[in-house]
Amino acid sequence: MHLRNVELFCDIVACRSFSKAAEMRKISQPAATQIIQQLEEHLGVSLFDRTVRPPELTPAGQLYFEKCRDLLDTYRSIEDAVRRLGDKVVGRVRVASIYSVGLLQMAEYVRRFEEAFPDVDVRLDYVHPDEVYARVRRDEADLGIVSYPTGGDDITVIPWVDQEMVLVVKPGTALAVHDKATLDVIRGQEFVAFTTDLKIRKEVDRLLKRKNVPVKVTHQFDNVENIKRAVEIGAGVALLPLPTIRRELEIGSLHAVRLQDADLKRPLGIVQKRHKHLPAAAEKFVALLKENVGAGESVAAKAKSVH
């Protein structure tokens, strides 16, 4: 049994796709299929039920996956312990992040990390908040990045950053003449919101209710990027974390209005599985996130002009 074949098998389970796992491993899909077939022949059992799409684990496959995951965790912890005796940081970091953390910001963090640690492979996936927690619990991600993080018996939270929420409007509209305003300026306005299952939507709704400011929700999205595009075409206004609109402020496609009567912030946190050994590479990634809170956010300078 080759360790790389075991890693491929676990990647297929995590991705729920032979082709995606093959791409991650930089091999062809037929090669990945052949490796799994050889593994099944060696074990004398079928690991996947191929009559359904995406392929699902058989009972034997589920048992094999659980044991292989434990095996890989043990092997990586041994490697990590030995490598810590030297100065070189190698390995991989698997990060699951919510979409709305800001694609450009996370890309900048990854770029900085890969420059500092070129021998570490960073895998960053954007998924729904519930899936972030699920991947951390299933050991399919070393770290998760979520808003309004919650811990538990099996999850530890590392506080990261509180992002200021601002009113986001299309330039050239009546509200775009303001750099500061009270929340009441959006009374009765068409509003582009997050979907109701997200914590950030619940917090915004709570604020609007407390301030007695009704709005007309015209569109709902589960990610920042779609909300920004909707505001750009004039579909309504929105309340978004200031760092997530950095690029749009720089190119002038959106305008930010700071709220004078509402201290609304979105907390971001890093979640990890409690009592799980965190590889040195993952520890370094956490350290970089905490030390470079403003990475990629020249918004800081831009924000000074939003007064």
C-alpha cells in the first residue's frame, strides 16, 4: 500500500469527485480511477458505490476511510514532530472559508504565506458556513474561517478580526453624496441582503428592527461578490464589511457610507478541531493571519477618506 494512494482515496472522499481529486494530485482522472481499482482489488472489496452520482462510500469504504484518515493524521504528526527539530516548514494547510470573507483578501494572505513558506501547499476552499464546520469536524480541513464563530465540545475558536460594516451604494445615486450618515437614510430603500440562513443577515435584520428602519429586500445572496455586483447595477443598497469592498472603492464602482448611529461589526474567527494536533504549517498560517490583519486591504487608507 502506497501512502500517496491512500491520500488520493481520502481526497476523492473529501471532494466527492474523482476528477477534482485527480486535479489536486496533478494526475489524470483515468489514472486516479485505476489506482482506486487496484486498491479495491488488493483489499478484495468495493470502496465506492459507482451506481450513484457523486460516488458514495460502501460500508467497507467508510471503514477504510476512517482508518486511513487516522493513519494519515498519525503519519503527518510524526513528520511534523521531526521537522520541528529543524527550521524548515513543509507540508500542507487545508483551509475552508466562507465565501464572504473576501476573495481578494484571502488570496493576498495565501500569496504572502506561500512567499514566506514556499514548501507548504495551501489548499483554500470556499464553502457554506455549515460546511466549514463540517469539514473541520471531519478532518477534511485543518482550519476554518467563519463569521460570528461559535465553539463547542469539539470546536475551538481563535478570534481573528472585527470588520466594520458600512452602507454600500452605487456611485452617482442620491445616497452617494454622503460619506457619513445615519441608518435612517435607507428607510424604504431597495435593499440587497444576505440569505436568511446566514448569521450576518440575522444581525443586520436585528439592527434594522432595533432602529425601526424598514427596507425593501429585493435580492438575497449567500455571498458578498453577488451582493456587490447587484449594488453596482443599481439593484439596491447593502450593508457589507468594509474590507470586502476594497477593490470596488479603489476603482470607483461602489461608494461606502459610514454609519454614524450604528456600531455594526462582523467578527471573523478561525475554527479548528479541539484536541487535534495542528501541523506546524497550519500554526504558521494562523500566525500570519493574526499578524497581518490588514493584508491586501489598502482599504485602510481609503477608509480614512470615508469620513
